[in-house]
Amino acid sequence: MKLLAALFISLLLSDSKPLCITDSQQADFGFLVGVWKMQRKNSVLFEEWTLTSGSYRGRGYIVRATGDTMVTETTLIDQRSDGLYFVPTTQNQNNKQPVYFRMTSVSDSGFISENKEHDFPQTIAYTVANDSILHVKIDGTVSGKYRKEEFSFKRAK
């Protein structure tokens, strides 16, 4: 019995496994679900979001003019005991390890997430406009200088 109780307590305290997002939180991130694209000079950037078994998952990829496709990152919205996190895993950064950005603001049309210890970005913000445009802004300080990048995706599906 003590072993069972210890196992149960360790599972409750463990943050190593994502929890499913509850029904009340699904409305907050439903705006993400779908395929979003942004045309660039020699490529098209895509973000594709799904809701599967209560978990929001995304992936970013590039389709080059040559037709080559390259996945650039996978993403998860992760509910942990201390809050919600936006968790990207980028193919060519951070040794392909996930980086946790704690959500500091959430609404029906977007969110802001922060990780002040990360090199760049320290802040990631997603906002949807008219259900057809997804604005993504990343910013932070690099070598003591402020840096910002903005992306505007159109809904493809």
C-alpha cells in the first residue's frame, strides 16, 4: 500500500509528461487549428496545428521553390502543474531539445509566452485576426540589443 501511495504521489508531482488540455481551455486555443501559410521570396512557410486526444500540437515547415520540404519545428501546448506552456522543439537549435515558454496571457484570440532565460527569443506571441490571419511575434534581447521578428500567416485550410 505504501508503494502504491508513493507511486501515486510521484505521478502527481511529475512534470515530465504533458497533461491533456481540459474542455474549458480548448476554446482558448481552437483558433490555432488548421493550416497557415506565409509566402516568402523563394519559399512558403507553413504552420499546421491539430487537436488530437485533447492536446494541441503544431509543426512548422518550409516548402522551397524547388519543391523540397523541410520540417523546422514541432510545437506543443503543455499544461503543467504550474501553468500552460508553449513548447517548441526546433530542428537546428537547442540540440533539438524542447524549450518551455510559460504562458503569461491567454485569450480566445491569442497568447503570450515567455522564457527570460532563453537566448532568443524570450517572448513569443500568437494572435489571430478575423479567423484568417495569424500574427506571430518573437522578440527579446541578443547581446544586449533588442531584436524582433514578425510573421503573418494566412489560413490555408
